[in-house]
Amino acid sequence: MCTQPDPNNGNQPRRIRGTYNNPFIEQAIQQAVSGNAVFARHFEVLSCDNFNTDTQFVGHLNDAAKQQVGHDIIGPFYAARP
């Protein structure tokens, strides 16, 4: 689980939601997938430093992490599909 200082709350530690409720998100997606829908490859960030710490986007992927995930994980998954 990742935590980041929350600049909107005096830099108190804030848990990054996607890192602690991820198993529940995956479970919900698996329950919803049916027919010709496909459960895409799961990805995780390489480190907690991949999250933004600015006031507007705390907990969102930073630009470098977006590039890494798109290039190394999501892109090849879709490129390999027929």
C-alpha cells in the first residue's frame, strides 16, 4: 500500500486508494466481464513514487508512470490481440 503526503491536509499521510482496494476492483471487473468482453492485463506501478503529490492530482499516476504503463504494459497487450 502506498501513502503520499496530502498537501490539502497539512501534508498528513494519505493512502493511495488504488493501492489498497485493488483486489476489490479486480473482483468487480471479473464479475462484470462476460460474452466477448476480455479482462485486460492487470498492472501495478513500479514504486509509490509513480504517483503525483501535487494538490490537484494526489494519487494519480505522474507523467513518467503513465508513459511506462502505456508503453510497457497496456500497449503490448492490445497490440497482441487479433
